[in-house]
Amino acid sequence: MAIKIDKLEKAAKAEEKKGPSPVMEFLNRDIKLFGSNFGDKKKEKFYSELQTLLNAGVDIKSVLEIIEQSQAKAEDRELIENIRESLVKGSLLNEALKETGKFTDYEINSIKIGEESGKLSEVLYSLQTYFERQIEQKRLVINAISYPTIVLFTSFGAVFFLMRFVVPMFKDLFKRFNTDLPTVTQWVLGVSEFFTNYFWIVLLVIVASTITLISQRKKEWYLKLTSTILLRVPFFGELVRKIHLAKFCQSLGLLISAKTPMVRSLSLTKGMVDFYPIASAIDEIEAEVTRGIPLSQCLAKYPVFDKKMLALVKVGEEANQLDKMFDKLYKQYSDEAKYQLNLIGTIVEPVMIVFLGGIVAIILVAMYLPLFKLSSGIYPQ
């Protein structure tokens, strides 16, 4: 056993020394602005290594030593060390993870079920799969919105520069000619004057509104309002709904496959789904399932769950294969969301470029049109 552990340690160190390429490291980076720094990518790697080494016959404490040594950051090594020390003191793995405060109830309860049922390896693989899918969804969203976002901010920056600095210079020039200006020129000059006089007030209002919304982002009225508005936006509303339905199906399917009771599965799934229409529905569905009402009938009362889901869930209940049906639904929703995200990249980018390019063109035409009229008056044909 000592020889096996030594070989595994050398392999882990060699892999760590080799490291990923710069491109892959950027793509695999877990994007988190707030919260725990032990994010989805690190958790996916943690569960993958834990499951692989346990299947290789290495005891849990030795596995954690190997994982600890492979961590690049000191805080990650300290986290794994704390988990290992808790195990040495007699704690179970789920208890050790809970003590760190870095793992969700979904993970802790899944591992607890795995330890109690003797299927820890299967649960670890399910958690690895869960975070792999989460990372894939994040990448799809980021890839779809990154380029349009860059174009949007760059274009608005160019428009702001023109309205704030270039147009006022033309305004001083037009005053010298003392002539009537075209309507489009007058409109652009008016907007430019507004930018000049009220820019800091507008900026202050935007910042204050942003801070207020961020402070209220977890309040029920805010979640309900934003989700209602978002779902009514053409195309994007349906895309958001499918992304969150995919997360709902994935979480519930993995818990059911681990033989978690339905009521407990719904409770844990609620903690993983941060979309108000689904999270609020789960509260009532949980109570109805407790009274013995079939899940398909409970879901049918809420419009966020479509007819396709209701039909497959009903079949899954009748055939006692709910976990397989939820996995099938997850794949379908994920594929549909992936297609729509790719469609966004294909359609939205050129439309945005044309639209913002048109705004810049209008500004330029508005500024040069009076000059053309003046030149034609000075040099008549």
C-alpha cells in the first residue's frame, strides 16, 4: 500500500508541475466575484481526485494528504488539511466538510447519504458530474455574452466621447455662422448639452440605483419582480427558464439516484436553484408531496414547468425511473439552451454592431450636414 501511495503522490506532483496551458487555465477559471474562493472548478477537481483515489484502494486520510500536497494555493491546502484533521479526530467526511463552511447542504447531505449507504464513490462521481455540468453552463453563458458586452461598452464609450467632447466643439463653430441648423443637428446638440450639464448627476443616480438594487437583491419583492420581467423578454426569457430548469432537473435527478427521499431531495434542490419562480414553487410542492400528491400533479400547477417536463415526470413516476427522466430532461434543456446561446452569438453581435454603428453615423452626419450646407452656400453651382 505504501508503494501505491508513493506512486500516486509522484504522479500528482508531476501533473501539478506540468500544469495546464495558459489558454486552458483561463477557460477553466472559476468566475466568482463574491463568496467562497473554493469555487465550482476546484470542487469538481476535488471530488474527481477523491473518487479516483478511493477507487484505487487508498484510504481516505492518505487521499486527502495527496490532494492537499497538489494544491497550489496556501488557503486551499489549509482547507484540505482542516478536513483531514477532522477525520483524524473521528468525524465523518460530511461532518468535516460542514465544519469548513465552504460546502453547500446539497454536497454535505449527498455525501452523508453515500457514507450511510456505502455508496460514497457513486455519490462523489455524481457530485463531480454536477460541477462539470455547472462549469459547462457557465462557460456557455460567458462565451455568448462576453463579445457582445465588450462591443456594447466600447461603443457606448465612443458615443460618450463624441457627445461629451467632439460635439461641443462643433457647437462653438456653428454659433459663429448664426444660421438655422438642421433638425437632426439640433437634436444631437441638445443631447450633448444634457451630457455636459447633467453627466455627474446621471452617474450619481445610476450608482445609487445600482447600490440600492444590490442591497435588495435577496428580498422577495426584488426576486419576484426581476424574474417576472426577465421571463417576459422575448427569446431571452425562454433561454433563462431553460437554463434554470436544467439545473433543477440535474440536482433533483442526482439526489433521487442517490436514493434520497423525495421531500428531502426537493428541499436540497431548492438550495441549489436561485431562480425565484422555481424556488418559490418548490416550497409548496414540498408540502403537497408530503401529503401524498404525485410530483407530476404538483408541478402542473406552476407555469414555469412546461408540458414536456410534466409528461416525462409522470412517466418516470409510473415506471419508477424518475432519476433517469430528470437526467433526460436535463440533457434536453441543456442542449436547447446551448443552441439558443450559440444563436445569440450569431445574431446579437452583428445586430448590435449595426445599431451602435448607426448611432455613431447619425452623430457624424448631424455634425457635418450644416458644414455641407454652408459650403454649398459659399460656392454656389
